[in-house]
Amino acid sequence: MSVRLHDDAPHALTWVVREPMARASHALVDDGRVWLVDPVADDEALERAAALGEPVGVLQLLDRHNRDAAAVARRFGVPLVRLPGVLGGTPFEVLPVVDRRWWREVALWWPERRLLLVPEALGTVPYFTLGQGPVGVHPALRATPPTLLRGFAPERLLVGHGGPVGEDAAGAVVRALAHPRRDVLAGLRRLPGLLRR
């Protein structure tokens, strides 16, 4: 497995698996404590994450994003918290993004850092963006987009599929949520070419 590391922010490390779905995992660092979010086990990335501070927990933000969360929690001897409602003692606010029988997802908002982490409803790979911009809504949510996320103005956006957005992240989120239904037809015409990249 090959990953690409994104370590341009002092409080966040992202690693993205080099594959079509570009699974992204994150380490969030605050005051020497590290939370690992939806991790895929990659030795180099996990060593880099552990070098940022003391791992204190593994967070699973999407019901089906098991990935390697349990193994990573065991590796570091920390708790695994699935779909948290509240994360007391952390700098994060938990946002309920989707709550359906077949899809449960929460996002994290870190007000101090203006960082928004959305594990599935938003993404930065062609499957999500359909070539319409840097951020797109998950195809299955385009009819009912997660409008709750409009209320935040992140300086940095982290997603579960694709690399982080650090430039005009707030604008990218607003544009992605502005017209996801309308973008479907235009994007579907371009999707075969996008998937071949």
C-alpha cells in the first residue's frame, strides 16, 4: 500500500491511500495529544502521527468506516470511539451530518483552528466532485445534501476521501452545497473520463 502524506498544517496530518477511492485518514494534534480519525494502518503515517504527540484515542466518524480503527487503537493502547455524540475533554464539536438507518455519520468542527473534518458527505476526489470544483457532495446525498455544514466557515477542510483543502475551504464547501442536484447531470457526463485518471 502506498500513501501520500499531507503535513503542511502543524495541528493536522493527513495520509491518503493511492487508490481510486483515495481513503484519507487523519491525526489531529492539540496540546501534545493526538486523535487518530478513521485510520488506515500505514506504518510510516502512524509513526509520523505518534511523533506529533501522545495518541489518546481513535475516532470512527462513519458507521461503515471501520478501516483499521480497532487495530490502530490496540497498537497504541487507546480507546476506539465510534460515532461519538460528544467528545468531552477535546477541542472538537461533534456535528450530526447523516442519521439514517443505513448511514450514520458525524463530522468534527475544531473552532480554534477553523478546521472541519467530514468523513463521507463531502469529498475531494472525482467520484464526489464530478469535475465541478475542489469539493463535492457524495453522490448518494446529492438529493438531500448536508446543509448543516453551511453554518461553518473552515480555513481547512479534511475529508474521508481525498486530500485536504486549505485554500478557500469555506468557499469550496459553500459552492459544493449550493447546487449538488443541478451538478449531477453535468457531472455524470464527465464521470467516465474522470474515473480513468
